[in-house]
Amino acid sequence: MNDLEILQFIREGGIPQERVFTYLYQTYHDWIRLAKMRHQLSEEEATDAYSDAILALQKQVKAGEFQGKSKLSTYLNSIFHRKCIDQIRRKQKKSTIPLSEMKEDMGDVVHNIEQQMIISELFAYVIRQIDHLGTVCRQVLLDKYYWGYEDMAEIALRAGIKNANTAGSIRYRGMQQLMRRLKNHPNPEFELNF
């Protein structure tokens, strides 16, 4: 199925829409496995995040919010990432202990929260910079460095590139562009350690 067919079937609803949901689930099922590793989610949490992402995609397509400026898979991927973050936040809320019951020194906790916030801010900054790259380049970089695909031939196939060598060249040029963009980070304490 191509993006135009998927969008048409989602807008139609009913059985065509169910076929699209089955297709998306089967095609991108490995995202759930990767989310479990990257975000330390359980199978149930990662599956819930993916289901939430599909429903959000459906809602946004029907509301006309998807503009088609990126591939549908890239758009779904960004929704899925946000839904994984939502799952992490829910998990953290469930495990919250009232301060009156805490017996540990709060210094370590505060430091860890600050570190997580810094990492989150830097991650968001990197993603924003990746979004300034071309669609194919963005897809290659995310597949390689975020989703963990090792085989450049598979990355080429996913991005619609003719071969692994071309995908490798796109990856290299994309990383060079990204590094130049990251060197202009507004926080002087941000150091590139790639």
C-alpha cells in the first residue's frame, strides 16, 4: 500500500480502514520491539503506545492535519515516539512516592531529574535539526541511528533508495549536515560526543 491509498482508506473508514490498520501493524511491528529496548517499556506499554499512535494518526488524517510534507511512516513514527514518552510519564506517575514517605537523600533524585531533563532537551533539539534535513535523509538517519537498522540494503529499501551504497552516501552526507547544525546549539555547555 502506498501513502495515498492508506490516506484514502483511513478517510473511508470501515473495512478499508481496518485493512490499513492491519497493514500498518504488520509493516511496522518491529517498532514495538525497538521501543521496548529504547524506552524500557513492557510489551503491553509499547503495544499500547503503538495503538495510540495509530488512533492519533486516524484522527489527524480525518481532521486534515496531515499535510503530506513527509512520508506517512515518518509522520507515524514521530507520533509513536511521543506516545512512548506518554507511556513513560504514566509509568513515572504510578511509581510516585509521597515526599513524606521518602527516606533517601533527595540530592541524587534531583540530580537524576535534572540530567533527564537535559537529555530530553538535547534529544528534542537533535530531532528538530534532523527535521530540517530532506525527507529521505531523515528517514535514513532515523532508521540507522534511532531504530537501529544495521543493514544499509534494508534501510535503502525502507527509504525507497535504489541501493545500499546510495543509502550509505546519503547517511554520510546527512550526518555531516547534522553535525554542522548541532555545532550551532544555543547552549554552550552542549558538547558533541559522537
